[in-house]
Amino acid sequence: MKKIGDILVQEGPFSEIVIGNTAIVRGMIESGVKVVTSYPGSPTPEIAEATKSIPEEKRPFYFEFSTNEKVALEVAFGASINGNTSCVFFKSVGMNVVADSFVQLSMMELTGGMVVVIGDDPGANSSQNEQDNRHYARLSYTPVFEPKDAQEVYGMFLKAVEYSRELRSPVILRLTTHTAHFKQKVNFGKYIPKESYAEFAPEENGPYIPIGSNVAVMKRRALEKLKIWEKISERFVFFHNSKNDRGVITAGLPYLSLLEVLKENINRVDILRLGIIYPLPRNSIIKFLKEHKEVKILEELDDFLEEKIKSIAYEEGIRTKIHGKLDVEDWIGEYTPLKVGNIIAKTWPDLVQNAKEAPRSLRTVSRPPQLCPGCGHRPVFYVLSKLLSRHDISVADIGCHTLGFLEPYKIGQVLLSMGHSTGTASGLSLFNSSRKVVALLGDSTFFHAGLPGIINAVYNDHDFTLIIMENGTTAMTGHQDHPGKRIRIRKLLEAMEIKNIWEVDTYNSNLEKTVEESLNTRGFSVVIAKHPCMLKFTRERRKKGIIKVPQMKVTEKCTLANVCIAKFACPAFQTDNEGKVFVQTDLCIGDGSCRGVCPSGALQFEKAMKAGDKK
Amino acid sequence: MKFDVFIIGVGGQGIGMLSELLMRAIDYSGQRCVGVDTHGLAQRGGVVSSHIRIGEAFSPMVVPGEVDLVLALERHEAARGINFLKKGGTLVYYDTSWQPLPVRLGKEKEISNEEIERFSLENDVKVYRIRYKLPDVRMQNMALLANVVKNKLIPSLNFNHCLKAMEDLMTGDILKINQEFFLKTVNE
């Protein structure tokens, strides 16, 4: 078996089929990055997976999952000003968490260099919005590389490190979901281990304290570096030129979508692709605009390039017709080949035909995501959906438990961001004496951003119930560890002098009574509803070679009350053509969390089977 | 030459492994390929898909209506996948039903094999419906892979390329069990 951890640290050069995220790790190794930090979030967690696949003694850099993205960024910053090249990576909305410290970076002399890898999520595949983080670049004077495929993710990472060290400047490598997961055979270079040095020298490289007159000094430094970055960006322009009247300016993955849909018309339009999208390569853009009568700006999400390119054209008195975004739809969703085809067709219908809906298609049934079989969150949602009236209020947070908002539980009616639930619930409980308020919070999020809201609820004496859904891992993003491994949540809550704390395993029959008691207690109360993540548990069980376990069966006692399907809703319960309930044996993990929910007691374990037995 | 494969199923069915195996096998067959998996909520019982593009392709993502081969690990997903096929394309699906919530709640009817069959006849789609007695449900993906090779559904791809790909990604008993089942199924 090929072990990716061994492959990544070999001397090279070599080539291997990998995704963009994995290619970054080889980039870190070759370029001598010393400190890497992160908080897990899609589409970037595979960077950590590849990192962790390298045995620690062979891994040439330090890695940690930090409490949240901001702390991760600060650890990487501290390493960099001490002369160690660093890299921090996180998902799109992680940018909001880091913002307070991130906006300061460009004013600092980062002597070791520092690369900020962000995974934007056009299409919101796994995020609560599709925010365009390019805006943060302008806000903070930070340059941005934008690769188009896995090979370029690796290549641009190396360049990002090189220039970052040279200019002692932060740099963003901006991935989107499908460049992060772009899979192809990537050609890697040679790895020659280098000695590192460490030296934090504030007198020599400072100031590092942005107070008073220092601020102008530091800001000037950032802006002067940005001028140099503009020159560098001229080295990352890529042309398709056939001397056409029409041209497209684009970047990243939408460029490949464009090539895909142009097909035989590929030589009827010129293309300028930008490898650095902030600051822009002004001279190349002026030249391209002047050489064409019409130019289409093809960019995913917001009109970031469009605004700047139009202002360049205005300043230079260029009369080229510039086509930007035409309607709201152009601002929404991922620029897949299908989408790009439709966008180009709106401007130049002779180049691309608008994709028609398939003339006939087969009926499909939507498949909303759901909690896994055996999930410890399910009993909590089941119980809450019984205890809360339609009038009561439930506040969701981020994690697997967000899925409670879906049918049939409908627990969780409002969501902002990581850890918002306690603050939002506090506000909802004001001037409200008749409706119960329940906030939900995951255990990883408890540490990430949940603590300030909890402390606030204690300090300001708010009246609501917080249910901490403790499954012992950061499950949604692939089971990364979190501080709960060493710090007990209950002890922290007790230290905050919270009077009403209950702790209960969610498989336990007194779950309902416990939750009910907490709901009926005035003031701020907390239920720690624990059960280990069963997806993680079943995977570990399989690794031990345990494949067949006794599963549940629906006995003849079944009266078709349908509670297991319509209220408890474990996906393993299905109905056959005659409406009879049965257990889908592909899915049941034999956890037994459903046993108590059947009013007629029809759910029982089947007899234990030996491996290889017929189902 | 361009040949598009679209793989679709439910989170937890081993779509990632199937896609990784296929890409490596295609690489061993000497053909260029690019691809992408959908991740995100993948493990939470939602739809998971993977795109593999062989030959002259730019984007890692297929264009709906232009796909040559769809591999589906489940019946409802076969229905979703068949709509990605071009005229004259091929669908291979594993005939198991992991009922989506609207079906379980009785709001919609389960997709039937007859529906898929009827649609494929009307739309010039070749369909292979497969189902095996497996020692482990997690081997449904291997059954699909074996049927791709057995019926020569991907140009230039043979069983040796797949065996080598398996050696890249598996070890010990798991490798042995999967290779044995794969070969047995190919030669049936």
C-alpha cells in the first residue's frame, strides 16, 4: 500500500495522484515551512489529514489544531516574527474569526514569511454562506494567489512562501472548494532539508506595536510592499491570444470551466487569466483592454475584479466595452461549466449556446443530509420535539447537530455563526416570560467561540437552557480532536459558578426527565448531553475487524405507530411496499438507541451472528 | 478523445474509495485524467458524487447531459445519475435502496427498478443492474468496479490496472478479500 505520509517526505522529484489540499503539504515540506496551524473546516481539513499521515518524527514542521482560527493565526504569526516560516489554513468563514488579528498582519515585518491558506466555498457546499474573501485582501493590503488546479495549488504555494519571505509580508493562497479537492497527477520537486533559524528582533524589525505615530509608519510599510506585489503580479498573467476583438479576463477554476464550454470556439475569443488577483497586474490589464473591443470579466461570486478593472479603464481613458455581472444570478453559486456556459451565452450567444434543460428526465427524490444511525444527538432532538411546544424557541449552532433543524425534529430555528447560540438565546429571552428558550452548542464549538456567550449569560443572569451536545470530537469536519480531550467541560462550567448543571448520556432512559427538569428551571441552566460520535465508533470497530454485529429487528408486535420512522427517524427504519416497517441491514449499526421509542415494544435485538452468516 | 465518468451514491457507501481506485487504475492504463469529489456534508447521509474525466478535458467537473458512464451505488441515486448521461450512455447501479427521508415519511414514492428500466429504454441508455451477496456491505463499490471491467465500460481499462490500484490503496486482509471478490466477479 502506498502510504501518503511516506510519499510526501521522500526526496523526489516524483509525481502522484493527489488533491490540491494534499499537494499543499508537499509544498510546505519542500519550501521549509516550520510551523503549521489550523482549525478544522471544509474544504481544507484534508491538509491536516495529509499532515497527520506523516509520522511525527518524520514531519519536518510543527502542526497543531488550535482552539479556533484566530488563535491558529496568532500562533502562526508568532512563529513567523520569530523567523520561522509559517502557514495557517482554515475555511471561508474562518476569515471572520481571524479578522481582528489578520488585518494587522500586513503592517508587521514577518521575518520568517507566512502563508494564509483559505478555502472559500462558492456554492456553500459546507458553509453557512458563500462569502467572497477577496474583499479582506483589499481591506488588509494582503496579496492573493488564486490557483486553477492541484498542480498550480502546489506551485503557487512554493511561490507564495518565496515572496512572503523576501518581502516579510503575509500572503493569501485562496482555494475554492473544488481547487482544494481537484484531483490529478501532480509533479513535485525535490526536498532538501534546510537548517532553520529563529530570531525575534523587535528593535531591528519593528515597530510591532501599532499605537500612536507607529500606525502611520507601519501602514506606509504595508502600502509600499503592495506596490512591489503589483509588479510581482505581472509575472503571473497567462494569455490565450489569437488577436480577436473579444476577450475574457478570469482567474482560478472558472477559467477551466470557460475552456470547457468554449469547445471549438476556443480560438474565437482571447483570454487573460490572473494568477494573482490582488493587487492586480495593472499594465497587463491595460494592454489587454486596449487590444480588445469588448472584454467580459468572468469571476465567481462578487464583482471584485470588475470594479477595479472598470476603474483602471476609466483612469486610462480606455473605451473598451466591459461586460461585468448582468444579474443577481451571476453573483450566486459555483462557476461550474454549466453555469459559465449560461453566463457567456448571455453576453455572446454566438460563442456558447445556452444550456437547455434536459428534454426529459427521470423523477428524483431529494435526499437531505441527516444524523447517522446511532447518532447520540438523535435522542436529544427526539426528546426536545416532544417537550417543546410550537410556541417555544430553539437556537441552533454549527456542527452535526445543526441538522436537527430538518424534518422531522425541527429543533433549531435560527443560526448565525460558530458559538452564536448563547448570545442569540440571551437576546431572545429578554421581554419574554412565556416562551421557553433552548440553545444548542457542540463541544468543539464550546471551546472555539462558545465560552464568551456562556460567561455573558452567567454574568448578566440570562434565562434560558443551554444543551451542550458533547460527542468528544469535531465530527462534522472529519473527527479532529479538540481541547475537550484534556479540559473537562463540566469543570469549566462549575468554575463559572453555574448552579444548574446536568450531565447525561443521551442513550440513558432518564434523558427526557433531565431535559424536562432543566427546561422548568428558571435562570441559566446547562445540560451536558453526551454520547461518543457513533460514526467514529463504528469506523474504529471496523478497523478491529468487527463487521457483523447484532442488529435491530422489528418484531410482530409492531402496530405501525410509525414513531421510529416519523419521530425518531433513524435512517435504518424503512417501509416496504405494503407499508410494513423493516430494518435496512446496510445501515443498522446495532446501537440500540431506538429501543425505548417504540410504544408497543416491537424493536428488539436480533440474535448474535457470526461473521459471514446470511443476513 | 474525452470520456466522462460520474459516480453517485449516499454518504458512507465508499464513493471516495471507488473514485480513487478508478482514477489510479485509469492512470495505470496510461490515460490522462482529472477529477473531483464532493465532500462537505458527505458523511451525513446526503448525496455524494465524484467526477472523473479522461482525456481531453479541462474542468474537473462533468457537464450534465454529456456524461458517458454513470456508476450509482444506490437506486434513488441511480435515478439522479441517469439524468447526467448523454444519449447512448451507460448506467451501472447497485440495486439497494437507502430510502431518503421524503420516502420514509411517506411523502414520495420509492424509486423502482421498473421506472429506471422504462426511462432507459425510452432514452437509449444501457443499464446494468447489479446485486450480490456480499460478506460486507462496504464492498458494493467493488462490485461496481468489477462490472465496469467485466463489461469493458471504460476504454483501455483492464483488470490488471484495477488490481494495481487496489495495491496502492489497501493492505493485508482487506486487500486480499477485495482482490479475490473483484477477480471472481470479473470472471463470472
